Amino acid sequence: MAIIIPACTVIIILASIWIAKRRYQAARELHLPPGPPGRWLLVNTVPKSHAPFQFARWTEQYGPVFSLKQGHRIFVVIGRFWSLFVARL
């Protein structure tokens, strides 16, 4: 009984590492437009106030279409109206 609990703990830790590694590799394989670099723990933080100004700065810095990572979700932001039509051509 004393060996079962540590063995289960090791299995859970290894499974968690394996799942995190697969998610990280899957996100790396996507061909996304450029975007602000994420932080290790916080990823990309979108400001609660004045968010449109931050999006405008990112549009100037990374181009009219850029990507953001929020946790396990990935957003592709279209910063300019005309780029929506150019991307469809």
C-alpha cells in the first residue's frame, strides 16, 4: 500500500508533463501570423482597460493580422478592415 501512492503520483506527474509537451508542440506546428511574444506563465495579457489602444499598437508593430495566445486558446486578430478582404483573395 505504501508503494502504490508514490507510484500513482509519479504516473500522474509524467502524464501531465506528456500532455503539456504535446499541447506545446501542437501550438508550435500551427502556421500563425506573427504576434506579441507570450510569457511563460501569463501568456499574452490583454489589458482590461484601454484594450483598443493596445490592439492598435500591436497592429502597427506586427501588421494588420496578428495572433494572440490566451492560455490554450489562440486568437487571430484582424487589425485593419481592408486586410480582411486582401486575405480572402
